[in-house]
Amino acid sequence: MAPQEPVLFRRDIYLVATSQPRHWFARFFPPATRLELWGGIGFILVAVIGAVWVMKCRSDALALERDPVTIDGTVLRKWVTYGKGAGKYVAYEYTADTESGVPRTIHGDARVNESHFERLKVGGPIGITACRTDPANHVVVGGPGRIFSSSGAVVACLCFLAFLALVGAVNLWWWWVCRRMPRRTQVLVVDATSAS
């Protein structure tokens, strides 16, 4: 009888990691990364800076309405633009007294309506409505008014900025939830034996 050849067995163990099913909102959204953290901070910063800017513009518009003075300025230049942003523009300067008593010359340019533009001459006078306490806060007579003189514009801008802040807060919240969520994994052990 011939000797039997030994039968070799090979045994392999495989480790397979499987994740547990995610809970509630995590089922619908991917895990948060640093993008959510920095995006949330960015949205909130833009909203805060924008709200400060809107409130400053509103304050300037109200100050101009409450304490106006009309000053005669000088037209330095006139020009017309065509295409996008088409309109009639003037460059001007005016001198205003300051609290220190030293006159201050302020330069600017503004878009004016057609009837005022036709009456203005280079080197001639132009009407400026300035705030008595802050002469740099001014508008040109015949030019567009301040956008933030209207309460509706302020409310619309602040609502949009509040929406941006909300988006930022949701991003930060999602990053915080994912950061605190334990990352559990199940390990599946597969024992495979095969004869060679």
C-alpha cells in the first residue's frame, strides 16, 4: 500500500470592519468636516460685519435727515457713461467747517438726474446737502437718495444677513454633532479553511 500524501490545510482569518447604521439626521447628510467648521464661522462673520455696516449706513442716513445743511460746491468735471451702469456723473468738491474750526475740502463724484446734469457747468456751483455735525456725510442735490433712509431696505438687508447667520449656525451645529458622535465599528471575523 502506498503511503498517503499529507493533506495540507490553509487557514485564513479575515477581519472586516463594518459601521453601524447612522442615527436620525446622520442618515441624510454626510459626516461633517472642517469645511463645515470654517464655513459656519465664515457665514457668521459675514453676517455680523454686514449687520454692523448696515446699521452704520442707517445711522448716517438718519443723521443727514435730522440735521441737514445745504452747501454750495464746485463742479470739477462732467461725464456720461454708456452700456452697463450708464448714467450722467459729476465730480465736485466743497469746503465745510469742522468742529476744530479748520475748513476741510471734501471731494466726491455722484450720479445725477438728467435735468440737473444739463444745468450744471464745469466750474459752476452744485448743491450739496451735508450733515451739520459730519460734513463728509452728504448727498448731491439732484442725485439719488440714500438707500438706507428707507426702513424697508434696512429690514430686508438684516433679514438676509440673519439667514446667513442661520446657515453658519447650522454648519457649526452639524460640525459639533459629528465631532461628538462616537465612531463605532463592528468587526466581523471570517474564519476560512481550505484544503490544498
